[in-house]
Amino acid sequence: MQQNKFDKNQLIGFILIGVILIGFLVYSNKQQKNQIATAQKEEQIAEKAEKTASDTKTVTPQPVKFDSTSQSKIELIPFTNKDLEVKVSTQGAQLREVKLTKWTSYDKDSKSHKKDLILVNSENSDFNISFKDKAGKIINTRDLIFAPEKNDTATVFTANLENGAFIKFIYQLKGKYSLDFSVETKDLTKITSAKHVSLNWQQNALALEKGKSQETIYTEYRYSLNNHSQTDYDTNGFEEAKDKLDWISVKQQFFATILESQQGFKNSKGTQESEKDDPVYLKNFVFSSIIPVEKGEINQNYTWNFLPLDYDLLKSYKTDSGQSKQFEYNIPFGWMKWLCIFYLWIYKFLAQFGIAAGWIIFLMTIVVKLVTSPIMYKQYIQGAKMRILKPDIDELNEKNKNADPLKKQKETMDLYRKAGVNPLAGCLPALIQIPIFYSLFRFFPNNIALRGQSFLWADDLTAYDSIYEWTTHIPLLSSFYGNHISLFTILYCVVLLIYTKMSTSTMQAPTQEGMPDMRFMMYLMPVMFIFWLNSYASGLSWYYLVSNAINILLILLIKNFMINEDKIHAKMQENKTKPVKKKSRWQQKMQDMMEQAQQQQKQIQEQKNKQSKNKK
């Protein structure tokens, strides 16, 4: 029997593949924090954040100095319903607190691990409109003190400017999660000749979930363009000089702050920067646009939307003409969106029977496995044929161990064809399963129905599960693995290793020297997943664990009750005695290419021999 040689080329191939996998791992975990803050520092920051969110007397949106007279005039005006609590400051007439009353965020220091869900507080947000007056002085609305006046439908914030001019911000609650506001001026031409003014919105996204590294990955800009006909997203920075934005969203893993403009944002630009070492904040977003001054005045209509990313809720938001606002684009289901929506439908259908979230995932796994079981059956049939043919392959390899590799490959393909075996038949079913794998990878970390749902030892199926944590920063380990141990991930990798052992029993070693052994790659994957999935949603690891356990059971079922290998062997022997079928175009083309390559290799060898003789 031929022995597999682990030559230099194969070693180089494995090293290159390993570098690619490690590179992908680094990319997936680049948002992981490089250093864990001390417990004392975290506690101080958390206390400070909580205090500033609840203290209605302290307003410090920007490092701008005001005199004591102005400070004494500052008030916080509340806007509340059963789902939303908003406070608007008379300083700048801008948001100073936004709380979603029916939701909670993660708090590692409390026993319940829960606290109020705050999207905006007095330190993390700033909204400003600025312009130059005729003397060249910059006027910022954030510096102005507005006088509030409540009427039957809205609250009007008015700030007096020079020469009898003034600016108004008019706020009114709209629906469950929205706050309409408009900006109006009077006699603006008395103090400025500008054709447009600047709008700037800055928001430092607060960490709300257990898994900060995963939440950071899903925190980004999302926006709609050109009357809701297009959508786009950005993870670094963007500039839309020509297109008009309908809305701009600071999207986090499960919640979004969306600012929409009835007239549209023009000449828009956005930047974002990660807060890697800050336990309180995820990313700092800065958005800017221009507001045209038409007929000497500003007259713009906006809406703030503070939304949980529930697919049905987001789909319900439409324009006055009935057109979808495309808010559902804030859920990053990716290019297999329709499959994620199908999973969502299954989940909601099962949830209405009061089944726990973890067991719903278990049942969903069974449904997916039933759908894909014919694919797995064909894969196993192909594997059984390859296993039965292995003695013939070994004999052929031994016979041609010193022969030309292309000739040996040609004879191997002829043997497959005579026996009625297609060595590539198992590839297509595997490729079909890739969209399923990808869509599930997107579904579980972005399904808000799973948020906060506990199962077994996991306290939140959208965040990592942890059976042990440590606070000491360990170089490399903390960056690539994290500071905790996910038991679901470990169990999944163990089961995957068992499944890999069973499924690779029919795989052949490479017949040509220098070709990588795919069996090695398949054994490497469980090791990679230990690092890759350790900080991802525990619901995803639980699904993969159940899925691979079912795969093992299916293999045993197919092997022991559904397949008779003796019959398959007899059929293959019968195929060998039959006349060889005419080659397909593809087979003929492949053979022609192999013969051409063999001829070229022969010519190269003859040239080398000739050069060697000339040197002598």
C-alpha cells in the first residue's frame, strides 16, 4: 500500500491555509477589547452613567461654558407614554434622556443582571444646528437657552436671537416609539445671509448587551436613500454628496436610534470610531448634513425613532403614501434574508405554544434536519461507494506509485467512471448547505425574541454562555478566545469532532504529492470553532450542537438500517462489466486537458534531460 508523504509543498500548503484561517479569526475578533478594566473602575463608570441618566439637574452635553444665570434656567421637559420616556433640555432644545420602559439592558454587577434601558443620556448625545451671522460669529443651537411652552398637541421650545429673530424646536410624541420635531425660524435674514446651515448629530452608543465584542460588531450606521428606494450600511465612514438620505440610523445589536427627515438629508457625511477599552460605550458616531435656507428661513420636519429591532414592528413603519420606510433593513439578516424570515416564522409559531426558547431551537433544528436529510442521505451513499472502491484505488495507486501523476489520475478517473461513481457528487449537497449555515449564523444573534431568554446554564441565548470567567488580561488568549469559557461551544466542538471522525472515514488521502489532505482541514475546524464561537450567541452554539448530534444519529440510522453495502458493491461490480458509457462533454474536456497537461509535462522533462546532457 502506498504511504502518504508529507513533503515540503504539502507543509507549505497547510501553513498558508492556517494563515488564512487565523487571519479570518483575527478579523472576526478585531472588536474584542484588548484590556479588561479593573472592577473598581467599571463600578465607578457604571455609577456615573446611572447618576447622569437619572439626575434631572445636571446638563453637560458639550464642554461649553455658561454663566450661572443661564444655568439656572435649564429645565428638562418630559414626554412620556407607556413605552417611552423622553426628556428634552431647554439648553439646546435637545434630547437628554431616552428610556424604553418595557426593556432592560445588561448589568453585570447586579444580582438580576438587569437595569433600565437607556439609549440617550446627558453625556452620550448632542444635536446641533449652526450658522454664521453677518459679523462672522458662529451661532450654535446647543448654546442657546430655549423657553418651553406647551399647547394642546405639542411643546414649543423658542430661543430668541438678535434683531427680533428667533428659532423654534417643536416636539410631539408620535406612536409608541417616536418623537416628531420640527425646526422653524423667523426673520433669520436679519442676522445671517447664509444659503444653508449645518446640522450635526453625535451619539456615543451605550453598551446594552452581555457580549460587548459581539454587540460592537453589530453596531453601525444604516440608512435609506432616494425616497426609500435604496438602503445601505457602513462600518467605517461614509459620504453621500449626491444622494439624498431619507433616514440615518445608529443601529446596535437589538435597538436603533433613527433620525428621519421629511425633506431628506443632503450632503451627508458620517464617521464612527470604536471605543475598544471603554466598558460603557461601543462606538462614537458623528453625522453631519446641510439644511437649506429657503425664502430666508429654516423650515424642516424630523422624527426621532427609538426602536427595538423587531422585524414585524419595523415592517409596520410606512410613509404617508403607504410606502415602506425600510426600517427592517436595520436587522442584518444578510443576503439570505428570506431564509432568516422563514426561521423567524417557525420560531414565532412554536413560541405561541409556550415552549421555552431553548427547546424551540431544538425543534427548529429537527425541522431543518428533516428538510436536509435527503442531501445527507446522498452524501452518505456517495461515501459508501468510495469506501467500497477503496481497495481498488489502493491497488491502482500501488501499481502506479512510480508512474506519472497525470497518468495515475487518468486511470483513477477511468475506474470511477467504470464503477459508476462520481467523486464530485458529494460536493454539491455540501454547497447547498452553506446558505443554511450562513443564515443561521445571522439569525440567532439578531433575533430579539431570543434576547434575555435563558436556557440551562445560559442566561441569554443571544449572548455567550459562561461557566467560568476571569478578570486578568492574558495576552493573545484574551484577544483570540476571551475571558470566559463557553460550555455550549466546547460541547459543540466535541460532537463536531466525533461527526468529523465518522464522516471522514470514507475520504481518500490525496493521490498526488503536494496536494493538501482535506481530512486534516476537517479536523482543524473544531479547533477553530472553539475560538471563533466562544463569544458568539449561545443559541447558535446550542443549535450547532444539536444539529451535529442529529447528524451522528442519521449516519448510524442510514448505515445500519437504510443501506446495504453488499448490494451497492454488487451493483458497482456489475457496472464494471457493462460497456463504458459515452463520455459527457465535461468529462471529455477534462480528459483532453489532462492529456494536454501530460504532454506539456513530458516536453518539459525532455528539455530538462537535454539540458542536463549538454552540461555534461
